[in-house]
Amino acid sequence: MAKVAVLCGSPLLKKACENFLRSKLTPAQSSDLIVCDKAANVPANVKKPRLVIGEHIKKPFSREELLFAIAKFEKLDIIKTAASESVLGNKIAVETEKNVNELYLKFAEELLNILKNGIQNEK
């Protein structure tokens, strides 16, 4: 998993994310991804992909949901990067990327539902 920086305006949200991501934390400059909320004051010189809590993951969330959202976010970013680096402007590449993204999102949602149902059944 990627190195992650947590930059949240909410101290409670920041502490929860840092606790959930303890082993993956790194400063923003050396991170692969920034987890932040809308109120975060992310420095302008930090040009990293941002997983925004409230947009990419809804509150409240569990540790598993946060890790899953980060993994999903990374996969989509990798797919976008690979498509843009390959044959740019090629309709087939664009259509393939679209199909892969749709299939991945459907798979990710189904997997998240399975995990949620499993967690609820354990309670």
C-alpha cells in the first residue's frame, strides 16, 4: 500500500485517520497520497493525489472502509496514469479505460458490501 499523509482540518478526523493508517503514515512531501477533509489546508506546493473524506469516502467509516477506499483510489489513479502514458488520443484505449474503470468500480462496491455484511453479521 502507498505511503499516506493525513491533512485534516478536523482534529478528531485527523487523529482517527492517523490511528487507522499508523503503519503507512509519512510527511506530505514524501507521500504517494494525501487523505484530507474539505477543511484541510493542504500546502500549494504539495502536488499529490487527494482522497477527500466526504467525497471519496463517506463519514462515518471504519478502518477497513478507509483502507479499501485508499486501495480503490490507488487502482483508479494507476489506471488513469497508464492510459494517459500509453496511446493518448486512441479511441480504443479510452474506451478500454472506461470499461475497466466501470468494472473495477462495480467490483469494489460489491466487495465493500460483502465486507459490510460480514462485519454486521459478526455483531
